[in-house]
Amino acid sequence: MTVQALRQPPAGDATKPLDVERIRADFPILTNVRPHGKPLVFLDNAASSQMPQQVIDRLVRYQTHEHANIHRGVHYLSETATRAYEQARISVQRFLNAREDREIIFTTGTTEAINLVMHGYGRRFIGAGDEIIITYMEHHSNIVPWQMLCEEKGAVLKVAPIDDSGELIVEEYEKLFNARTKFAAVTHVSNALGTITPIKHLIDVAHSHGVPILVDGAQATPHLPVDVQALDCDFYCFSGHKVCGPTGSGALYGKAALLEKMQPFKGGGDMILSVTFEKTTYNTIPHKFEAGTPPIAPMIGLGAALDYLSAIGMDRIAAHEEALLAYATERMLEVGGVRIIGTARHKAAVLSFYVGEVHPHDVGTLLDEDGVAVRTGHHCAQPVMQRFRVPATARASFALYNTHAEVDALVAAVVKVRDMFA
Ligand code: C6P
């Protein structure tokens, strides 16, 4: 199968709204699966989104025509696989508008990317008494690695608070910076609340104090255009499985000058230039950070997923999802007894809610009976739950293929739950 033979995504005309029905036709799972005999209403995209046929076809083509280990062989297949893998890196570079492809490190996802920066940068450059700033709305992936570093080095974690709507209190964030601050790590979009942080300002504040900053883009990349050069962030990371790509894929963007100063995260094959028992010299970036045989197929699938989204246009996806979120918010608030957790002025496609006093797990189970998939729990953001004094929430999260009719289905299922417990 040639590239040309693969189905093309619906072309993006920035002036036109999304043709959602046409997009839905690309996602076989949306029609293949009928939970409990009902049409699937998949609203758990913040946990993991679905894959279009274009990505599935790309994976099949790789497995049937291109598979071999990369960067190691002189034979035809190894060179073919290496080309495909490096092409995927260029897709990530374009998607994030990074200056160079060597600034893109493949990782298995956001969690691994943050751990890579913690080990590669943090363990080398952060010491006793130094301070690291995060925010109250971080996912555990952007809390625990920094806590581990603080414990190891005797450094101090400072947490910028959020208000009752789930917005970061920016003045408090600004006040946390001082001469001891050595690093900041903040989310672009909260997975539990949907809040879009004023990320450019947060980056500028860190830089005005000479502090490098990592942005967790796990929940931003599926919904918003991202330009790391315009943001001027030092690190930006995301997960492939949330941008319609495969699990086991993801990427870390880092400014070349910083990546070059960092120590490797893992040792092994491919990350070296030479090895003797006396001394090892490391490979150049990005390979210095990609030890061992990587998940080749998932990264190639990630490249295809980003090409798919880019062809549609992230601006159009953002506009569609903004309209969907506004409609869902309005309709849910019409249902008496529903409380929305996270009412920031700027939000991306996440709606966390409570139905009366019904436990979110019961809400999720009952919605599932109507074919509506939402996530329930603490969403790996326990400090957010503590801040809002709830043990968990039910969370509907939207993707480019969701429709207003699906919002209606969600609302109808929520009304049933409310009435059942009334
Ligand atoms: N959030 C959710 O349902 P991984 O697991 O490495 O792909 O992504 C971790 C992660 C990091 N940051 C944010 C903001 C995230 O939302 C996530 C994953 C999923 O909300 C699973 S807990």
C-alpha cells in the first residue's frame, strides 16, 4: 500500500465548520460498538481518544510492509522503518512548530516525558534548598516526579493555588518566584476541570526570573493549536493516545540548548556514540534520550494521527469543541441538581459534574447503561478533588468527532439518573 492509497482526512478549510459526520465516518469504533445494544456515545476522550482509519491503516502498512529495527541496519527494511520513524518525528515537529526535529524526543507519553526532564534536567541542576513551582491543578504525573526529586535533593515544592472556579490565581503564582526558584512545571489544560491556563504569561513570568519551565500539554494538544516557538516554553510534552494516536506513543519538545546540557534518562543501545569499560560517550540529541528499541509502530501511528488532525485544522477542531462545550454546559445547567466542578472563563472540552448527591461512580455506571461513556473518579488529580471537597467527579470530555446530538444523549441520561435518585 502506498501513502497515496491511504484515505485522506477531510481537508481543512479554516473558514468552514467541521463536517463532523464525515469525520465520524473515519472512526470505525464509533459505529462498530454498541454498548448494551445502544449507540456508543464516547465522552471519555480526555482519558484516551479513538483512532481514525487513517492511523489504523498506517499501522497496518508499517507492520505488513515496513517493520524492522531502526537506526541499526543497512538493509532495505531497516532503512525503510528508520525513515518512517524519523518522518513521524517531523510530523511532531510540525504539529508543535518546533524549530528543529532534533528538539523532539519520542516518549511513551506525557508521564515518561516529565520523568525524563526530572531525571535529565532536575537531577543534574536542582539541589538542596532550591525551589520548584507547580500548580494546584496538576495531574499526578506533574506532581509526583517533582516530589521525588525534592525528596532526593532536599529541594522544596511550591504550589500555586486555584480559585473556586478552577482558575489559577496568577498573582499567587507570580509571588512564588524568588532567587531560590530553579524550575517550574505547569499544565496547559487541566484534565479534571478543563481550565485553560494563561500559559504564555506563566512562561513569561518564569523567564523573567531566569527559570526554565515545562508545560504539560496532555490535555491541550487534542484541542488547541500549539506553537512552542511562539510560547517560548523550554519543554512541552503530550501523549499520543489522547490525540487519536496509539498508546505507547508521545513526545517531549525541549529547546536544543537545554537538551544538550541534560544527562540521559536511560542508558542502553542507540543513545551512545562509543562504549568502552572505561568511558561511554553519548549520542547527539534526540537519540541521547531514546535508549533501546523504541515503540516504533506507535510513534509512526502518532505521526499519522498528528498529520490527520493538522489536515483538518486545529483551529477548526478548537472552534467545534468550544461550541460543543458551551452547549453541553448550558444544557447540563438546565438539569436541576447538576453541579459543574470547574467553571473557569477559558475551558477546553472537559465537563466535570455532580448529579445531586449521587456518587460519581453510580452516575458513570448508569450512564453506561445508556451507552454514554464518561470517566468517574479523581482523574489522577487528587489535590483538585481536595480543593473542591469532593472525592471524585463524573467527567464528560469531548473530541472532534462528538456531536450536539451526543450532548443531548448525555443530558437525557443524566436526567434519568437524577430522577432515579430523587
Ligand atoms: N490523564 C485522564 O483521564 P499519560 O498517562 O502519560 O498518557 O498522561 C498522563 C497525564 C498527564 N497530564 C495530564 C494533564 C493528563 O490528563 C494525563 C492523563 C488521563 O485525565 C488519564 S489519568
